[in-house]
Amino acid sequence: MTKWTPRHEAPEPLEGNVVATITGGTIVWFVLFLVQLPFYGWFDDHDHLWWLWTCLAGGGLGLIGIWYVRKRDAAIRRAQAADG
């Protein structure tokens, strides 16, 4: 039995404002961390402390993501300026 594969071309990827998207997501992670921080004791008592640290890790990784997409955006702009 063979696997069915489509016989049409894949659409072009959508390009949006990636920097704004990553920045917004990072802000959401940090806000979630700050909202949960006053409930540290409750999370600790119910063994859900990982929720708090997951939000902090998401914010930290988001900062790395912001740095990455800004560098990528700058490189794309430089390549377009060199081409045209």
C-alpha cells in the first residue's frame, strides 16, 4: 500500500511582522509570570510550581527570539538593498 501524496505545489510561506509577533508573545509570557508570582505559595503547596518557571522560561526564550528575528530582519533588508 502506498502513501497518498498531493500533486500540487505548496503555497508560498506568509511573511508578516515577525518581530512584533515574537515581542507580543514574549510580553504575554512575562505578564503570565508576574500574574502568577503572588500565588507562589499556592503553586508550591499543590506541586504546580513548574507553571511559574515555565512562564519565566518562555519569557527568557522570547528575549532570545526577539534578538534572533531582529538580526534576521536586518539581514533580509541588507540582502534586498544589495540586490536592488
